[in-house]
Amino acid sequence: MRLRLLIFFIFLFTSNLLAENISKNNYDENKILKEAKKLDKKILVFISRDDCPYCEIMKEKVFPTADVKNILNNNFIFLEVNIDHDSLPFELKKNFQGMTPTFYFISKNKKILNRYLGAWTKKDFIFILNENIKK
């Protein structure tokens, strides 16, 4: 199961141009924002932590589905931040309430557009993604 998860994230990160620049503890916010502007995409920050069962549900059951991968790859720059190891980018610490998973949708101008707490079914997460494409 972990191997499938690893393959999924390798695929997800290599599918966008920032893959080599987005890694744990190496967030270059300026490069991410520049790429978001260049590609006209929003940034989706997925905040997780070690031993979070709801984060694992998202990673194992929702993110790997073809529909979700397609929407993410075509519309967002996806960034996972594990708060047990990483600091929060884009000044999210001011807004973060400590619950994982938390999803932040951020504009290419660094504005927080939406925040969603908790795990979601594939259907609900696709709804959330589509809702944030339109903003």
C-alpha cells in the first residue's frame, strides 16, 4: 500500500514543472507563486501529520483516483505539508487551527481563497476542487 502511495505522489509531483522544487523542508514560495502565475493555477496546500488516519484516507482512497488526479494536475499546484516535519508556507500558521487534514486553496497572488477541514469522500472532494476552480 505504501508503495502505491509513493508511486502516486511521484506521479503527482512529476506531472507539474515544480516537482524538483517542492520537497519536504524546501518550499520556495516565490518559485511556487511564480509558477502558479505562469500556469494560471491555484495552489492547493494539503496539511497532514504523522499517524493521522484521516490524512491516510485521503492519500489512499481519494488522491489516487483518476478523476481526482486529473483535476489536481490540470488546475492546481499541489503541495503536501506534514506539520510534524515541515513549517507552513504562505503564512498559513496565522490561520491554521491544528486539525489535519486541512486543505487551503491559495490564489496565485498568495491570498487564501478557502479552507476545508477533515477528510472527504471522492465525490465530495471533487465537488470542493471544482468549486475552487471557479473562484
